[in-house]
Amino acid sequence: MPGTGNDTLWRRGSPLRADPAFRNAATPVIVSLTVTNPRSDLAVATALAGPVLIPDAYVPDRGGVTSIMSAVSRNGEWVLPRIFRVVAVMGEVELDLSHVQLGAGLSEIEIVSVMANVTIIVPHNLRVQCEGHPVMGEFRLKSKVASAALADAPLVRVRGTAFMAGVTVKVVDPIAPDWRERRRLRKRAREQEDRELDG
């Protein structure tokens, strides 16, 4: 990619990879790090391998998926329209935005889920809002990240209704410590406290 020296963004399966105008205009979404991240040295590589901003001309106005007693997933490199509608009836839908191509500013995901499960995976370098209305169901945002998106990062707004259904939006930080590393960090902190008390 011009200006970044990183061609991992342009995987063979990308439908826009061959367009010179797209290659010249697309940019990686960068993450803002906190000093408490124990693995912050991996941040740049992680950000460059994640979502990509593309020109508005390449972003469809509308799109969506329907799942009726079936399973549907979107992952890898795919283009998120400005408005993306999900209808799930007694089915399962998973949207993974980890390597999504999207426009700057606001993108909306509208959900109607009836006796179904919808899971949306959002990388840590995108901003996200969750505005759902569950009826005998669940509509929730789960976020435990060690880094934060920049204030001008693209915003993904998830809204809709879950009737006897579950909608989960997970904000994932690949550079955050896993449960083993968190356990080691807690153990190290306790040992440090014990040494300070003994001293």
C-alpha cells in the first residue's frame, strides 16, 4: 500500500484490490493506546492488519443479510454499507468487522432478531454505539479492551430489537492480554505487595 509499506491489507480475495484509485485512497484505521497496555509494542502491526477506510464512492448505501432457521456469517475483508440490515428468525448471524472495509464517519447496523442469536465482533480501533430494545431477550455491548479508538475513528452504530433473542456486540482487542496473562499479572502484583509488606 502506498505510504505504509504494508501489503498485508491487500489480500488476494479483496474485490477492490486491483483498483489503483482504491489502493491510493484507502487508509488503515489506527488505534490510540493506553500506557497500561502490557503488549503495546504489537499495536502498530495489529492496527495495520485491521479495518480499512475506503473512499465513499466504494461504499454502498444499503445492504444486509437474512437468516431464517439458518446460519449466516460475514468475515474477512468485506465492505460494510452505510446502512446494513440484519433479519434473523430462529437462526444465527455473525458479523466480524475485524478486517472490514468501511467509509469514514457513521455506519449503521439495524437488527431485527426473533428467537435468534446475532453476534457482532468489533475491533478496538472502531468506535461503537449499541442502542437495542430487547423483549424477553438480550441486547448488550461487551467491551474489555486495553486500548481505545481515536476520537475521529469511524463510528458503527448498532440498533434494533431482539424478541426472545440475543444480540451481542463484542469489542475485541487482539493486543490485550488473554486470561493466562491476566492471571500472571495478578500473581505478580500480589507477590510485589507481599514483598513490600515484608520489607
